[in-house]
Amino acid sequence: MSRRKVIAGNWKMNNNPEQTKTLINEIAPLVSGSKSDVIVCVPYVDLAAALETVKDTNIKVGAQNCSWAVSGAFTGEVSAPMLKSIGVEYVITGHSERRTYFGDTDVTVRDRTRAALDAGLKVILCVGEYLEQREQGVTAEVCAMQTKIALQGVAAEELKNIIIAYEPVWAIGTGKTATAEQADEVCAIIRATVCGLYGEAAADDMIIQYGGSMNAGNAAELLSKPNVDGGLIGGASLKANDFAQIVKAADESL
Ligand code: PEP
């Protein structure tokens, strides 16, 4: 079964609107002929600039989080319908930095995912184990559990709007990449989890990315693995040439 590849940049808390325009204008010509899907997930204040700048390009725009609520007394939050109303297409849920620093739990990740789908957004749902959990031998259980909880209440026909990103926490922003074999193994476990919940066809169709210090040098090997359908890229997505190299590696793996 051949799946498309999806390369998404997670800019984290970097770049103001001017810098956003500049970076997207640098990336756009480098990825214009890509066969892979290309997404940039930018800070909230940069969304409008990003949406304006990607017009007439093949780049899609995502946010990095959304509330589980539609509106109300949730100071500092931004709702999924608000994102949708300005033309945002994607949103990341469950990034480990949200789980670690901002108290997101498996249940709030589930609820944010539900809210995003209800608003008509596409979701990049992040799961992954801490180093301690890998060392304890529970990577498979942790990733399966996070996947199962996040997908509670998601109907089979909604899965086309979900991408799962396997992001081992120990590899994010650390320069330590999972080996291609480790990435493939856990992406396969997540796929088997989806199979258990929704059946083989759904599992075969599911796009599962790897994220964690993916860069221009290691992308080709990671993306060559049968269960790795793309990448969620942090640091390297802030450099146009590096990000474009990763997109090229994705194209060449097809
Ligand atoms: C991320 O933020 O999702 C990520 C994978 O970061 P980095 O590529 O910098 O490890």
C-alpha cells in the first residue's frame, strides 16, 4: 500500500509576522513542485500573515494547539472554530511540549482533538514516550495508550482528517534522533493500534509521521521506512533550505 508523504514544520514559539512572511517566501519556491503535502504550523499571531503568504503556493497552514471548548471563560486559549474562521486548515494536538509544560493530559488531548474535528480542522496528533518509559520497556504500551485515548469518540470516517505523529520525547529538540528502525517499529505499533480500533483498511490509510530531530541529513533514511509517512519537524523547519531538503527526501522516498 503506498501512502502519500506529509512534511509539517512546527515552528514552536519562533518568528513574528514579518519573519513568517520572509521564511514562507523562502520556502515556497523550494517546495513548489513537491508531490508531498507541505504544512507549516506557526504561532497564533503569525497565522494571518502565513495564510496571506501561502496563497498561490502548495503550502498549508496549521496552528500548534486549540482549546477543547468552543468559547467562554478560558483566558489565553484559542478555539478550533476561531482557527477555522480565519482559514487555518491544520492544528497540532498533544505535542509533548504542551503535555510537559502546560499540563495537557491524554484526556485533554482527546478533547482538543475532538474540538478540532468538530470545527472541520485536520489534526496532527502527537504521541510518544519519555526516555524513562523507553528504558522501562513500555514504549509500545505508552504510544498505544495515548493513541487509543486520543481517538476515543472519533468515527472511522473522521480518520482521514487525522495524521498521527510519533514523537519520542527524548528526541525532540535534543539532536538525538530515533534510529530509522526504532521510528519504523513504533510507527508500526501505532498502526497496529489503529488496526485494532478501526480495522486493516483504516490502518493502511493512516498517515503516521516521525518527529524528533529530523533534519536534512537523516530524513532520507527515516522516510525510507515503510511505516514512516512523513515528518513533523521542529528546529530544521526554521531554515528554508533544510526544510526543503526534507521535503525533497520525502518526494524521493515515494
Ligand atoms: C517538534 O517540535 O515536533 C520536533 C520534532 O522538534 P525537533 O525537530 O526540533 O526535534
